Amino acid sequence: MAGDLILDVRELEPPEPLEKVLEALCVLEEGQRIRMIHHRDPHPLYPILQREGFEHETRFTDDGVVEILIWHSRNR
């Protein structure tokens, strides 16, 4: 199993962060996660993840970074 895919989208302008994570979902292997690093909470992403069979956990750091962990629902 490969490690987490790190996707740092803090410097990208919308809609590039959403496009990048959707591309990464297509190559995500069983047991692997995407660790998306963002500067805001990507609310439009969450219903897409649910519809496509993914789960997520969002963490907010004190320095304003938002980290979203994404994995296949069946990996739970």
C-alpha cells in the first residue's frame, strides 16, 4: 500500500483546488488517503465526497491551515 497523497492547494485559485482533489480521487488506492492542505474549508467538496463514496475528516490548525483527510468509505 502506498502512503498518503499530499495535496497542497494553498497557492491555487478556485476552482483549481477542487479540480486537483477530484483528479487525485481517481488514482486513490485502497487503504490510501489524500491529505489536502488548504487555506479555507472547502464546503463544496464535502457533498461530492459523500456522493462518490468517500469519507473525510477536517482539521483546523492555529495558524489558519485547513487539513482534510479523505479516504474510501469501504476502508473504515
